[in-house]
Amino acid sequence: MDWTLEVIKVPVSDLDRSIAFYGDQVGFDLDHHTVNEHMAFAQLTPPGSGCSIVIGSIPGGEEMDPGSLKGLQLVVPDAAAAREELASRGVEASEITVLDERDGGTMFSFADPDGNTWVVQQIRARAEHPLIPFASRPQFGEGI
């Protein structure tokens, strides 16, 4: 039996500001944005990821304080290029740190407007061997 992690709730205080940050600045794809009398939330997915984030107010989802999620991890094939891309979109990121010269030992971090923090790890092998090959990535609404 496969067990897949597909959605992580990120606690935020302002839905529209967070959609702008994660969508426009960080570059996540906005899968959907739902507002009705019961909820106001959005789901966004990092390009190439099989796991999305959900932000906003959903029934039963108010357990965490905005900004309380620390150390979520993203993986990229080139940390310097990823950091430069974020900086060009106005995201403040830490300097790149090399903890180990082997693949996976280079990283940097950034925070969203509420203080939720992210670590971006470089794994060069992802450039040639992505976890989800591009041709097999579903588009939203295709079996999701």
C-alpha cells in the first residue's frame, strides 16, 4: 500500500496576502481558491511537487497559530538559481549554507509574511531524475 503525503496546512493570518506571496513571489501554482459561507482557503502546489499546501480557513483546520509552522522543506536542483529567483521576486532569503559537499548538503531558508519558515535543499540529482517525471505530472482536475 502506498501512503502519499499530498497536502500540508500552512497557518496564515491573511489569505489574499498569502496567495500573493506563495503564488506570485515564491512561484507556487494556484490550484484553487474557494470562498463560501463555510470556508475561505486556497491550495497551491510547488512546480514539480506531488504535495500541495493549503492556506486559509477550512472546517477543522484551525489548530495552529499563524506563523507556527517551522522548517518545511523544498528540494531544488540548484540552490543558487532558486535563491536568485526568489530574490528577483522580492522574497528575502538567507545566504546559502554548505553543510556537506555531498549532494543534499547545500541549503538556504526563507519565511512567509506570518513567519512560517521554509528550508530549500539542493539535490543536484533532481535535475535529471525528478521524483515526478514531467510527462506524468497530472494537471489540476485530471484525477485529482
